[in-house]
Amino acid sequence: MRSAALQRAALTLAGAVVAVLLAFVVSSAAIVIAGGSPVTALQAMFDFGETTVAVVNAVTQMLNRATPLFIAGLAVAIGFRMNLFNIGVEGQYRIAAIVAAFVGGQLALPAPIHLTVIILVAMVTGGLYALVPAMLKVYRGVNEVISTIMLNFIALSMAAYLVRGPFAGGQEEGLTTSTPPLPPSGQFPNANFLFQMFGLPAPRGTGLWGFLLVAVLVGVVIWVLLERTRFGFEIRASGLNGPAALASGVNPRQMVISAMVLSGAVAGLIGLPEILGRTYSYGTGFTPQLGFLGIAVALLGRNKPLGIALAALLFAFLDRAATPLQFADIPPSVVSIIQGAIVLMVVIAGEVTRRIALRQEERRAAAGAAAPAPAGVNA
């Protein structure tokens, strides 16, 4: 059993590596067509600067980008583990972010309590918004893909209205409006000490977002919840075979609601690293598309927290590489081509490895059935 599990893990890892390599081959062809050199592009992508300060700033930029992507991947993966396609993560995190930022800007509490309230408000808002498509699916049979996509448009429009209307903070810079700024007690401390522990200089600007530590904690909790608890088993069982799960005492409807609400609650955290660590408010320039990128990150990470973390780092690395590519006279759109190619190749590799693993299981089962019976055992 253990050797079979190791073989499956090795097969999955090999499939992901091959998918990434094939994606870079496809991207190299695109670079050549655009008149660039794949070697020059590769050198530019791995150019983190010539000084220690420049390297620290580049790594900080990458980690700050990876943090919300990791949370977004976790949110999407929770639904995927139950064969639920929560495409509404984009809307859930946007509506949760603006509500949490506004509520946080109205309070004056001690720092730990203030931050806790903001985080809880974001999770509750995201969970409640995800409850809508869950209820529609359970009680009206509405496909969650359609309902969550439609709710995305509603959330984006609602957030745009609120930030310019009832939630506006009265401060404008050009055409940009935002919610009232968070007081110092609502601002998450940076995590620059992680660099200083290794004798490295602190990054410039707002530094390494301290919410990175919360994201790691959330990843550990989700892993334990899905892999080591009865709740996680029931989610997987309901997703694989609802009638069989019902026969064994699991309520698939309840699991659908629980999985969607949990996914929405985690999605509510996506915007907090930026709000609590850099902007200290929700504005019209708030970072979009994190929810949709979370789908790609979850697929690349095979819906496992560790894999999602690696996928988030890869996507963050590619996003950071857009600027060095421009300096090397290579179109920054190459980054989007690489990301899209990676997702496509991972989907293909996942199907190939699934079929290979299925054939191996069939061969092992056939070998076990053909094995001679032990001596003394009657036919």
C-alpha cells in the first residue's frame, strides 16, 4: 500500500514537472515568433538584481504576490475537492474586502482585537455570499458555475457602487476613491524580521506583508481539516458519490453548503494582505482577478495546500518577471502565455497521469487475483 502511494505521488510530481517544462517550450516558441530570444528571456526572469537589497526587494515582491494567490488557491480547492466549481471566488473576496475595510475603518480597538474583528468580518461576508449559490444548488438545482459567475458581476458592481457611495472615505486622489483609512491598530505588522533573522537587510516600502504568516496558518488548518478529519472525508465522499455517501449516513446537501461556505470564508481573506499590509483601505484601484488566478493555482497545485503554495510561488515569480522582460525588450505578455500554457499542460498531464495510475491499479488487482492460493486453503 505504501509503495503504491509513493508511486502515485511520484507520478503526480513527474506530471507537474513535465507540464511546466512543456509550457516553457511552448512559451519559447512564442518568444521566438515575437522576435526575442528564449535564453535572454530566461536570464531576465531570473534576474533578481545585483545587490543584496535588490534581491531582498525582489523576493519580497514575489512573496507579497504569492500570499493572496495561495489563499485564493485554497478557497477554490475546497470546492474542487467536492467536485464543486466555485467560480465566484472573485466576487466573494471583493465584497468581503470592501465590507471588512469599511468596518475596520469605523472601529477603534486594541490592535489584536481590531485585526481579529476585520478578519472575522471578511470571512463571514465571504461565507454568506457563497451561501447563496450553495442554497440555489441544493434546493433549486441551479448549477454553481452559472450562479457564481452571475454573482461575480453583482459583487463587482456592488463594490464599485459602495466605494464611491455609502462606503466612500471622502478622500480622493484624481479619479480614485476609497473607504476610510484603517487606524494603526487595524494595520498588520510587517514580517521583515524573517529577513533580519538571516542577517539580510529589511526590504523597502511596506516590506514583507505580515499576513503571510496568517496564510501559512490557514493552509495548515485547511490541510488538517480536509486530510485528517471526518469532515474532510465526508466532503470527498460526497463529491465522489453522493448516493453512496447518503447511504453511509452522510448528508450530501449539508456537505455542499458546508463546502461552499467554507470556500467563501477562505475567499474572504484574499484581499486582506493588501488592505492590512499596504493600502490600509479598499479603493477603486484594488487588485482584481485574484479569484480567477486562484483557479489556475489550485489546478496546478492539484488541490493540495503544499502544491498550491508551490503553484502560487511560481505564478508570483512569473508576475515579477514581467518588468525584467520589458527591460530585455521582450513583450510582458509572454508571462500570460506561460501561465496559460502551464495550466493547459497541467490539465493534460493530470489526465495522462490519472490514466497511467488507473492502469497500474488494474494490473496490481489482476496480479493479486491471479496469485495462487496459499497451501491448505480449499477452493
